[in-house]
Amino acid sequence: MLTMEIRITDEKTVHPQAGESLYKTLKDNGIYLIASCGGKGVCGKCRVKVLEGQVRSEATGKLLKKDIEEDVVLACKTFPESDILIEIPEESRLVIGDKIAVSKSRHLTDMLRSVEAGFSPKIRRISLELTPPTIEDNISDLERIKTALQQQGIEHIRFSHGFASSMAKALREAGWRVDLVYTDDFEAVSLRPSSHKDSFGLAVDIGTTTVVVYLVNCSVGTVIDVGGTYNSQMRFGDDVITRIVHATEGGELFELRNAVVSDINDIILPIMEKNNISAEDVESAVISGNTTMSQLFWGLDPLSIREEPYIPTLNAFPVWKAGTARIKINSQAPVYTLPCVGSYVGGDIVAGVLASRMHTKSEIALFMDIGTNGEIAIGNDEWLITAACSMGPCFEGSGIRHGMRATEGAIESVKIDPTTYEPFLGIIGNTTPHGICGSGMIDAISELFFSGIIDQRGKLRKDLETDRIRVEDEGPEYILYRGERRDIVLTEADIENVIRAKAALYAGVSVLLKEVGLSLDIVDRVYIAGGFGNYLDIGKAIMIGMLPDLPREKFSFIGNTSIAGAYLCLLSEKMRTEAEEIARKMTYMELSVSRGFMDEYMSALFLPHTDIGLFPTVKEFYKK
């Protein structure tokens, strides 16, 4: 039987396996399409155009009648039945290798010095000057090391096979004058020449969307270099539930693990080379991520996270080695994983609370990490309560007709003239728009509401004198941008998705406050973490009922607190102890089984809320 060919315009030719979809064939050949649903035919993002040949499509998902007439298909539900020629639109491509812009947190070292006198990473070192062996003095290399350690009062260091396998060569190359590097729980890591004093480590944030790494000089606390990229697990779906399904039902646990480990290695190898640092010199690492990301990184089955009673395999992780993690640094280096709290509140939130220092202050603070999941923590130095509400990936661009991440070409801000209903757009990179990102959606919906174009339920009015509103196959939509090839629109379904997401976040905050018998006015400080927070307009987010209506001075953007917490734990035993205390102290509330959450959620499914009294500044604005 002859193998069929799939030719891609201006690109290579690939060959599908029998019964294989276009999506899987392309993915297996390194051509990745956006598929927020993980290839289930639901999101409608993996569109390709069939120019020649015969295909069989099992579903059309969110394709419009016009798309189908132009031979556009969903790659995940389309199977070639002959040699075919396809065209992949730019908006269908998933670019995951691109580096993302990451800023260094300059204040972290100062913060660390304010709470601890010196640095105390997981690794320590002791100088040993050994007498070279002779025919007469013929004890083994290991006994020679143990004797030298005993002379300095250290007797309980453990020596692994990995350490012993490189020991003889290291001793002789260093002329028997070495530094023994060992962990704080007394396990030997490596032998380094005594002249080689600097020690390096990695702080790693594994986010659902991005992976960020700090390369740190652990001797002085400086961040030497920073790297980031999109999490390649996006090939398997945008959210943690989709990835859990792929890891378990799809049998792709190790593919998911390999994807993120490869991302980390692809970041660290060039920055180590650029800074002339060898892999052996990187002697420790700290990992911060949500519960699912942490388990996938270590290759642990995440199935039980999504099945009642929602129990992860681990909350507190043993300190395993870099060799086990397959990170390309010193194979004996200890890898500390920030402890998780529950199924959907992980080490990244523990890191966030740690970095915000809210657990050390008497004032009551609200911490919010806004992303695919909205993770929330409320409390002070006496108590902490936390929960996660599934917002869905709409603010990352998924589930939105023309949604995209906050990259070049994304509409990031919107103003609408209340008289003409014409929009004025802010585009990342000041280029032709390709879609709309999360901050743009919040802006757009706020503007649509206060311009009277949509009602409190998010429904578009059809009685207005404007050609910006039209009705298509999927219902009414508002045209944000008219393009030669395609228009960029917000549909009623898009608006509904955003309203559901903002309702989940607000309901989560309301339920946690009621659980501890408090009202919003008792909150002294609101910390907003995560990359999305950097683009968020607080006023617009309050107007749509996403954030509580509190004085603007109470809000603080604190950036990527997951990587900040990982950095603190890399350098400080005190910070690691605090992180573990935070995780133990946090009361975790499972919102998915809370009747109170559903009541609050239903009340929040309006703009800004069914109870406008909860949003006094919006009420006043609306009166105008």
C-alpha cells in the first residue's frame, strides 16, 4: 500500500499513519497548531485549508458556513483519503519555542537580606586538603575523604553511587585539594577544585502557559541571567484538565513530562554557555508550579487530581536529584519542589504568598493569581485560607473566536465612542491586529457595556444604528476590526465566556470571605500576581465585576511571584521553612463541591453583578 502525502504550501511534505488525523500527523512532524481543547474538535482553533485532494471530516466544530464553503477544516477531526495539499493560516500556528520577555526582580536580594543575614542554599561546601595515597598509605579514596571530614567534626555524610562514580577522577585532577559540596541534610553532591568557589543554582517557574528560569549565583545572590519560553505542553491542550486527560486517558504522561523538561533544558543550556558556566557548576535547583505542573514535571500520574475527592499524589515533595529530573545540570544536585496545598492550589501560590510577605503582616490581604485558574488566598500572620476557581483559558485567548495571547498583533486596549459606537484599538507592536488578548477583552466588554451596546447579561443590542453589529452563523457579534482577509470580532459567545470567567473569580473571593465571616471592606491590601496582571486595567476589571470594588490604592501588581518565591527558596533555608509553614497553615477549600460557590457564581453572571450595590463606583458611573 502506498503511503499518502500531505503537502504543506511552501513547506515540507509529511506522511500520515493509517487512520491518523491531520492534527496528529502535523504534531508528530514538529508542526504545531493551536488546539486549546487538546484535539477534541471543540475549540475550533486548529483550522487548515484543503487546497487539493480528498479528506474526511468527522466534525466542523465552530467553523462558519463560509469557512466550510472555502474548504476550511478542523485538523483534529479531518483524515486524508488521498494525497492532499493544505495551507496553514498564521493564526492557526502554535509558536512555543519563542522566548518571552522576562524582567528581573531587583528587590528580591534586598528582601532576602532583610529577613536573613546570609545566604543558605540547599548546598554547602567544606574545603579538604587530602594527603595523596602511596604504597604505604593505601586506604581507598572514600575512606580518605571520610577521615578528612572526621577531623573537621563531620561524620554523617552519605555518598551515593553517582557521587562515587566521579570521585576518583575529580580528586586526582584537583591534586587532592578539593571542596566537598554536600546538601543541608548531609548527602555528598560533588567534588570541586578548591580554587573554584562560586556555586550556581536555578529557580524555575513552571506555569501552565510559560516556563521561566533564573540562573543565580548562590554565593552572592545575584541573578546572572533569565530565560523564558512558552510551555510546550500547550501542544496537548491549554488547561490542566485537558493535560491530565492526555496524560492518563491518552497515555501521554511521559510526553508531557518530556515537553516541559526539554523547555527547561532549552532555556538553561544557552544561558550557561553565554555566561561560561558549566553544567557541573550548577549545584541546586528549585521548582515552583501548580499541583498538576509539579506532578507532570516529576512524571507522577495526575489522574486523582481531577477525580473526586481530588487528591494529588504528593503535596510535600522529597528532595530528589537533577539526574532524576533529567535537568542538564550537575546530576547529583538537589531539586527542591515548593510544597502544594491541594489539588488546584500548588507551590506557585505558596511561592506567591511567600514573596508577598502577607503571611508576616497583621493586615488582612487578598492574593489573586489570575490565569487559566484563578487562585486566591486571603489572610494575614494568624490565618490563611485558599481556593482555586476554574476561569478557563479565555484570558489566554482560548475559547474566544479571535482570542490570542498577549503577543505582537494582539488588541490589548479598546475605547468605544458612545455616540458612533466606533472602536479605537491599541495593538501590541503597533501592527496589524491578528486577534484580541485578555486585557483587550476586558477593555472591550467594559466599553461595550458603558456604551450601551450590550446589556447586563452581555447580550448585544440589535436596535442600534451601527454596522458594527451583525448576526452570523453563531449569532450576534461586534466587529472590532475590518480586515482584508478577515474581520476580528467579539461574539456573544465570547462575551459569555469572559463573563463566566470573571464570575468564577469574584465568586471565589466572596465564598472565601464568607467562610471566615468577613466582608470586603475588611481587606487592607489586594495583591495581583501573574503575567496577565501586568496588562490589567483595574478600573475596567472592576467595571465588569471581575475585581472587588475597593479603593484603587489597595491594589498592587507584584508580577511573577512564583519565580520570586522559587528564587527566595533557592537561597534561604528560612524561606524554605516559611514556605512549608505556609503550605501547612493554609486551609484549602474545594470550590467545585461548594453550594455557596454556585450561588455566588450565578449572582456574578451579570455586568457587573446582580447586586449593583456591591459596586458603588460602577453604580455612580452608570448613573452618568
